[in-house]
Amino acid sequence: MNIQEIKEGDRITFRSPTRDGNRKLTRVVNGFWPNGLPTVRAHGWGNFVVRAHEIQEIIPKEDASA
């Protein structure tokens, strides 16, 4: 799995240990940090950073022209 393949609008499934536990989440990528890590809305944050080793699956955004 290559983190450079992720684009804004794609969905990612990840596990991230937080105070809320270590649940498996699937969220839409809403941006990137300057170091290239994707951000999502999760755990009450609008720009929750997901580290590369936490990502389990990348689900590409559906192409609207198809």
C-alpha cells in the first residue's frame, strides 16, 4: 500500500489508538499535512492526521464521469 496513491476524496480504513479506543474507522480524506500524511474528520477533529502504518485499506473516490 502506497500512501502517495491517496487523493482528497478517497476513503481510507484505519486503526488509530486514541482515548476513544482502537476502533477500525473508514473516513473520507479531506486534506493533507505538509509532510504528506492524510487528514480526515474523526474523534471530534476536522483534521485528524492518519499515519501511514495505521492505514489498512484505500478506497478510491468513485469517478463521476463513469
